[in-house]
Amino acid sequence: MLSIIEKIKKGRLHQFPGGVHPEGRKAISVGSEIISPDLPECLYIPVKQHSGTAGKVMVNIGDYVLKGQPLTESTNTNDLPVHAPTSGHIQAIDNHVGAHPSGLPEPTIALRPDGKEQWIDRTPIDDLSNVSPTKLIRLISEAGISGLGGAGFPTHRKLSSGKAVEFLIINGVECEPYITADDTMMRLYPEQVIRGIQILQYILQPQHTIVAIEDNKPDALSVFQAATKNSDILTVSIPTKYPAGGEKQLIQVLTGREVPSGGLSMDAGVTMFNVGTCYAIEQAIDHGKPLTERIVTITGEGVNHPQNVWALLGTPVYHLINHAEPSKKRSNQMVMGGPMMGFALKSEKTPVVKITNCILVPGEGELNTGEDARECIRCSACADACPAQLLPQQLYWHAKAQEWQKTQDYHLFDCIECGACAYVCPSEIPLVQYYRNAKQEIRSQEEEKLQAEHAKQRFEARNQRLEREKEARLEKQRLASEKRKQAMEANGSDAKDKIAAALARVKAKQQDKPASLEENSASNTSRVADAIARAKAKKLEQQTKTVAEQKDANESSQDPNKARVAAAIARAKAKKQAQAVSSDELSTDNASAIVSTIPSVSPEDEKKARVAAAIAKAKAKKQAQAASSDELSTDNASAIVSTTPSVSPEDEKKARVAAAIAKAKAKKQAQAASSDALSSDAAQSRAKTAPSRSPEDEKKARVAAAIAKAKAKKQAQAASSDESSTDNASAIVSTTSSVSSEDEKKARVAAAIAKAKAKKQGKNADNKPTQGNTQEGSE
Amino acid sequence: MSAFLIISLLALIFGLILGFAAIKFKVESDPLVEQLDAILPQTQCGQCGYPGCRPYAEAIANGDDINKCPPGGEATVKELADLMGVEPKPLDEDAITEKRVAYIREDECIGCTKCIQACPVDAIIGAAKHMHTVITSECTGCDLCVEPCPVDCIDMLPVEETSRNWRWKFDQSIPVVEIK
């Protein structure tokens, strides 16, 4: 029984199932030399060019970077840095069309070359034996090397798997039609590639090293066979059949082993690298040059001079096509990669990236566009061609019906998307696109599942947190109440005495009350007056505490203009009172009297007027409440009204405070007197005056607006769906906007409040359209 | 007499076995609810009328309709129908099933924290009187923060299409061509 390597040496290779023999069309781009095109005007370097995650951008717009300078740094093992392909200035860090089938913009660094090609300081490794494999792997990672064959898997991760490597296979098969980039690499740079292989051998310590080259590249084969004659590297010619260059297929051809479903090549004891990757490793270790350029085949009937070029990463595709001269036959298609596995480009500005091995510019009619697809006739030609032994027509069937579970039952994820099935399909169905679509759908569904699970965890964590917080709050309350209890007990009889005294006082009062009703008017009035005085004192006290908050209101009331506002408010309040005590006719008269007197007073002494109005209001209200159905008290109230003006001028502060109280009360009343047409009228009048004042005094205007808004809001709530109030709100919005240019912050706040209110009103209006109609009628 | 004894003995033995099995293989909670909950999208949006996905799962297990979950879309309804053994129903309304996330217009935010309190998955960060923002990756697009915002500065925007979440879009139907 011969070992695997002996079999390979004897040329006894295996076969992979299926496969196709498409027309190679490689000869058109094979040349004896590589010409590098001129520097493009601008390089668009995508931040992520491999399969993994993007690194962190380290440069800023306007920075000058040297050739080979890292532009991003990797923060984890999935990251790979990208480097400046030439020296120049960073023009932009923005989104640019990416090298992806979607053609969607991706984060990209735009570099404007200065043409100096100035290299960064490089540190080549002279002697491998002095350097540990770990350091070499780190250097390879820092050079940004990913697999250049097509998948773009980070090379350092393949190298650091830690598994014993039986076979190190260097893939020079390049089975896809049109592409000759690897062929060119092998023919022109055999020493460098072999040096790269030796570095890989040093790192991986494989038992056997094999270079596999398809027999349709005789030149490359002979060059390599000569170069590896006396080394431990074995060059093997393998028969041409697409897709022999696929990793799993090549392993099968050479070793007869199959990579298990869902497994990696390492599971078969194989690690595989592309020849271009070997060259890049050699450049990185021996010359300290990071991966900034690669060989790209520009081919197809759409260009006059199909050829291979050294293209800087980030070179826009149109630059390369122009270099190869577009021909007259050129169609509007462009393919990145080969005709079997490549993808159509959406834009000419798409940059060359690490995985770009070919730009195919087909002529008219050169490629099948997939527009002539017909129904599947169940011929099963695709099943015969499939190298992974899948049932493509079944997969197609279920993918089309969006039965994702069924596609997985047919091992969709073992599909390598080689396109052999679509190539043989007599109905020209773009089968691979269905599979790609299905794979993406399944992946995104899985991702959604994970997200749902994550959201559930967060939701539960939040609920637990809320529960904890609630418990903590209750515990705190409990402790506080216990503390209070203890304190009370500690004070003992003293506290109890106090409580007893308070209770006694309350009782005495209660007894007093019923009696007082029958008492004569004189004593009654005096008690009422006392009560009012006490209440006033209390209010004043409370008010002084909240004076700070009411500052705006105070400021506004110092102005003559404010007097008018105050008067208006007073009127409104009086009206409210009238409603509150509506059953008491006398008190209503009283209130109207106050209203009528205020305007006449205000021109003479604004301040006083305000004060008077406020106090009067307060009292009227109190009386109305306290002595409702008591005629005597109303008389008394009018007396107070007449006396208070003389007191008020003495104390400005009090006056302001009173005004504030009055306002507060008005609000309360407005709430109480819900669905009252009068109150809404008052609000309207207020709202109307507010805009007219605003040009005179911005600050006041704002304050006034705020007050008006507040009231409008209350009304809106009370008399829900009142259209007039909605008008008010909009009026307020208009006035505030005029102020905004002068004081942005306040204006924004005001606008926000106004919006909030408008929203609420809108809601109310929506909720009760019928009520709105009746309200309108009443107005 | 012996027959009576044998039957009684057998009844006793089987009773013991059953009793033991009932204790040994006791099911902690309704496994159906767990399965239903796993199907639901866990947006915790409450559009079904229940406070979260699990309560709705419990309601379905108790016989509620399976078509009350707009975020899950038709796919979820189908899965629920399969599990419950009922016919799939169309969704309640023309609900938006497109995936969306909340976005706060930050210069308009007044820092009221109302949206933070509404968010079922703690995906909004911010403090009182400071601007808030949405952690897009955590947002389930449940809409619950939109309503409480007093200044309407929260928009529900469709998730931006990137090359990561992009899907091949091609006409799934193949035109029938008549062969002459």
C-alpha cells in the first residue's frame, strides 16, 4: 500500500466528482512581462478588504502618508490593517462604492498620490532562524496579508490554528477561465514564491509540501519543476477540470480525502495557500513590504490589450481598463473575478482590493447575461456537474420557493458556488444566484434569531432591574417610616402631647363652625376676616419659597406692560370665580365689580393695580369658597377690596408674590371650570395680546407666551378638542419663533414646549372630534 | 377471590409506577409556551396587546390568535401555525414588517428621559436634561419610544442597507418563453 505522497509522486491522482470543461480563454492575457500602469489620480482604499472585520482608521484627512504606512490598525484577530499603496495625502475618509456584488458604499480612505513613491522605514528579516514563528505570524498579520486567491481569509489565522499540518499545498491551479494572474506570478517570480513557501514551511513545519499547477499552464509548470527539483517541495501537474482550484476539490484530487461537511481544510490535515499569498509573505518578511499591490488580469474582448498588471490596491477599475484600452466591442458589463465565480460591477469607480484577481471586460455577446433563463426541465445535468455532489435542481426548487429549511436539508451550505451547474444548465438558469440568495436569507434569519435572543435577555434583565429598584424603594420607605416611629417613641409623651393638642384644636374648630353659622353677622365677619388674613400669610410664606422659580414671572410683572397682562389674568380669574361660585349671585356681582374697577385703576398706578387685583381676586375666591351661601361675607369681601389697595403699595415684593399666586390660582380654576366657554374666551384674548407685545420686549414676550401657553394647555386639557385653543398654540409658536434668533437656547426650549403642547392638543382633538364640534358652536 | 387479589395487586403496582413517573418526570413549565416564545421576535413591542413576547406566547398557548405579531411578519405566523396545528392567518392589519430602528434627532432632544423609561430593552442612553441617543445595535424597532416623546424628535428609520445585510435581489420568477 503506497502512502499518499508516494501516490502523488507516481502521478496517481484522484478525481473529484462532477466538474466541467469551460473554454479557458487564458491565452489572450498571457504576456511575457508585467507593465505597471501609471499612478491613478486617486486611490480608494476600502477599510475592509478581507473576510473579517475592519480595523480602526489611524489617519486623518489631510495627513501625509508614506508608501507602506498602515492606515488602519487591527484590534482583534479578525482585523487586518490596510496600508498606503503609495505616498501622498489623505484626501477623504468617506463612503465609496465597494468591491462587493451590491455596489453599496463602504468606508473608504481616499489617497491622492504625490508621485514620489516614498517608502516608510522598513525592517526586513535577514535570518529566519533567529525569529520565532509567532513573530513571523505577527509580521504577516501586520503586513495585512489575506488569501489572494479569492476568499480573502486572513493568512495569519490559517497559520496560527495550532493543528499539526500534514500537507502544505500551494494552489497554483487557477482553474477559472480568463484569469492568468497566478500563472504570470509563477512564471515571472518563481524565486520569490518559493522563498515564501519556505517561510511557510518554517512556520507550519508540514510533513509534505506540494505545489499544484494545472496542466494547461505548461510554462509555469516547467519553471516550477525546475526550481523545486532539489528541494523538499513537490510540484504536481493536475489535469485541467473546473473547479480543480477549489480548496476542497484540490485536496480531494491530491490526497483523496474529503473535507467533512461544514469542516475546514485543516480537518483533512491540509493547509492551503495561493501562490500570490506566498509572494506577499516573501515581500513582507524579506523586504518589510506590506501588501499594497497585486497582479490583476485585465482581459476580455472589451479591451484591446488584455494583460496582467501590478495594480495598487485602491486603483479604480476604470483606470486599469483605460490602461488596457477599451475596445469598440466593449459591452456595458464589467466583472470582478472570473466568468464563473466573479460578480458584475455596478460602477467603474470600484477599487481593486486584495481579492481582486481579474477584471473581465467582456465584449458584446461574450458572456451569458442570464436574461434568457427558462423553466427547469429537470434534466439533472447540474447534478452531474456538481463537484460537491449536491442536487442543484432540488436546491433551486426550494430556494425559489423560499423554503430555507428544505434547502438546508439538501446541504445548501456545502455548495462552493463554483457555477458549474449554471454553466451546464440548458435553461440558462442563474442557479448560483439562487443559492447565494438562499444562503444570505438563512444567515440573516439566524442573525435575527440571535438578536431576538439578545433582546429577550435585555428585556428580562431590565424587568429584574425594575423589580430590584422597586424593592429597594419600598425598603427605603419602610426604613424611613420605622425611623420616624422610633423617633416618635423616643420623644415619648412629648410627641403624644403635641398630637393630643392638635386633635383638641381641630375639635374645637369643628364645634365652632356649626355654631358660627347661627351667630350674629358681626362676629362671623371678623372670623372670616381672620381666616383670610391667616390664609394670606400662609400663601405669602409658601410663595417666598417658590419665588426663585417664579423669577421670570416676577421680572415680567415689574414692567408697565406686565400690568396689562396681570389685569388680563385678573379678569380671567374673576370669571373663573364667577363660575366656581355660580350658585351665589351676590358673589358674582362682587367679582364683576372687581373686574370693572381694575382697568380704571391700572393706568394710574400699575403696580398697585396689579397688587390690588391679585389680592382682590384671592380674597374673592376665598370668600366665595368659605362663605358660600353667606350673604354677609360678600359684603365683607367688597370691604376688603376697598381697603387692600392702600396696603399694597407699601410692599412690592408681596405684590409680585400675589400676582404669582393669582396666576397659579387661575390655572387651578381653569382646570376646575372645565368645558366652560367663558374661560376659553379669556384664554383666547390673552393669547391674542401676547403676539402683539412680543416685539416690544422680548423677554416679557417670552414669559407671557409661556404663561399663555401654560394656560392654553390647561384649557385644552379641560375643554378638550377646543379648536380655538389649538389656534392659540399655533399663535404662540409663531411668536416664539420670532424671538428665537435672539436667544437660541430659550427659543429652542420654548419651541419644544410649544411642540409638546401642540402634540397634546392634537391628540385631544383627535380623540374627541365630536366634542370639538360642539365647542366650536358654543363659541 | 384470587383473581380479585391479583387484579388489586396489579392496580396497586401500576399506580405506584405512575405515581413515581409523575414525580420523576415532572415538567416544570408548559413547554409549548417556551417553544412559542422562541418563535416570537422578542421585540417586546406590545403590538399584540400583551406586555411583551412571553405573555403573548402564553396567550397563544391558551388559544389566542396567532396573527397579532407584526414585527415577526408572515414567517412568524407560519411557524406559529405549524406549531399550534392551525391554519395560518394573514396579519391583523397592513403592519409594517420592514425592519426599522429608532433614531433621535439629537439637537431637538430636551432630555426628558421619557423614551428611556419606555424602552423595553434599555437601548436608549442619556440622562435628565442631557441629550439621549439610541444604541442602534440594541434597538428592536418596537416603536414604544416614539409615543412618549413630548417633542416628537424620534424617527423610526429603516435599517440602512450595507454590504453586510445586503441580499441578492433578482426577479424570482422566470418568464416562460414559448419555443417555436
